[in-house]
Amino acid sequence: MSLCQQEPRITLARPGFPGLAGLSADQALTRVGVLGSIWPGGAAGRVGDDAGIRYQVEDHVLYGILDVEESDFGCPDFPLQRATADAYRRIFALIERERRPHLWRTWNYLADINKETGGLERYRQFNIGRHDAFVAGGRLTRGNVPAACALGTPAGPLTIAFMAGATEAVPLENPRQISAYDYPAAYGPRSPTFSRAALARLPGHELLFISGTASIIGHQTLHRGDVAGQTREIVANLSAVLASANGRTRTADYTPGELRLRVYLRHAGDQAAVQETLEQAIGTRLSVEYVLADICRADLLVEIEASASHAMGNC
């Protein structure tokens, strides 16, 4: 697929994703980047609404999105944890029922991701709820798990968008990093349940999803306070993930210049420095959008997710 040069832009501003509940499935999914920039040619197919999930089903793929209000889980102790577990249980029930049981990619957005409540950071509460749902659904919590990102908004519901398929995706890891699901206990009672990337295949296309990627080596944050340094480290991590992908692809090798990038910035004023660093490292003909969001660790200033698609023979 050829990529056109486009002007970098901040497309989503605080406070996150207002009004998603009133949008149709395709509108909401496009808003968070599941359609359009991810799926070649957009989507068509059967549209439904089930247990609060707006979704579309094609021959091989199901896309969905749901908003969950924490206030619906009334107890004061960790409502986000219970909301997350409930949301993922609903997702698993839907994709099993629709015979698209393999979760390929998820996008998670939650308010105040770095805030501590009840003695535990909210991102860690989210990880417990997600992990509990995977266990309750009889799903793996390490190894063959979906690519994912988790970003913070100042307010609003827990919003989860996802893509699931009729066949398993190929999970990929980054040799420069400890797998997220193997993080030590210092990062919370439950490790994050995601792979660094995934290759999904369907007739005519191979899709590469690279999870939210940050300035982390091993399990430790590098370049605290230095957004350009963090961006350079992210580029190195993206290159390492691409090498893993190219060892498993059934098409031509993926290259940095063909990636569609979504850059999450903690501070809007960092956009120029990040853009300059990316252009120096990858080139000026980038397909990139900038989104204002909090990152899952308080010492991270920037996170980048990526995707690409290659044509392939039917299989």
C-alpha cells in the first residue's frame, strides 16, 4: 500500500473522546483510529449493538467499541478495575458469539491514568481488571495476547476499541524489552496483558499492529524529562519490533518509512521536538497524527503506536 505525504497534526484534544456514545459504530471507530488509518478502504458489513458494544462484522474481522461508566460500579473501592473486567468479559462474549474469537488489537482510554486512588495507580487498577477478565474467559495472559495501548484522558468513561478475527494473529515481542506480561511486581499486582506487536492475516492482506511503544529498555524508563531522547529510543524500539515482524511476515519486509504512526503526547508543546526527531530518524514523508493524551507511566512524555498493511496472496 502506498502512503501519501500528509501534514502532521493534532487530531484529538483534551478532554479525550466526548460524545462517542452518540456516534454510530463506524463514526466512533474512525474517531479512535480503528477504521480509516488502520483498515485499507474502511469497513462495510453488518452493524450491531450488543451489551453496549457498537460493532461491525465482515467476513473475517469484527471491529467494536464500547464506553463504560465507572459510576455504574458503585462501590468506592476500585470501580475502574471492575469496569475494565466487565468490559472485557462483554467483548469476549461478543467475539465468541460472532465467531471472531481471536482478539488482535485493543485501544484503551481511561481518565486520570496516572492518578492514585485507594492506594493504587489507576493504570494498575486497569491492568488487574483486564487480567482478571482474561483469566475468567479462559484466555492466555502471556504469549499469544493482543497488541494494545492504554492512554489517559482527563475525564470521561473507560473507552475500549478493538479488532478481532476468525484466525489467530501472530504475537511479536521486542528483544530490547522484557515482555510486558513478564514485568516485575514493582509495576503492579498484575502485569499488562499485551504483546509488543501482532501480525494478522486474512485473504489478500497482512496487517501489522505495533502496540503503544515507549522509551523503555528492559522494563525501565530511559531519558526522563527528555522528549527528544525518548522519541529516539522509541524509534530504536520500533526498528527492533519491525525486525521481529520481518522474521515472521509472509510478504516483503516492513520498513519504518511505510508505517502509519499515531503519536501520543503528554504535552502539546512537545510536538515540534518529536516531529523533528522522527523526521531525522525516519524521513519527512511520514504518515503521522498527534494525539494529546497521558501516558501509562508518569515519567513518559511520548508514546507511539504504528500499523501497516501489505497485500498478499489468498491463504
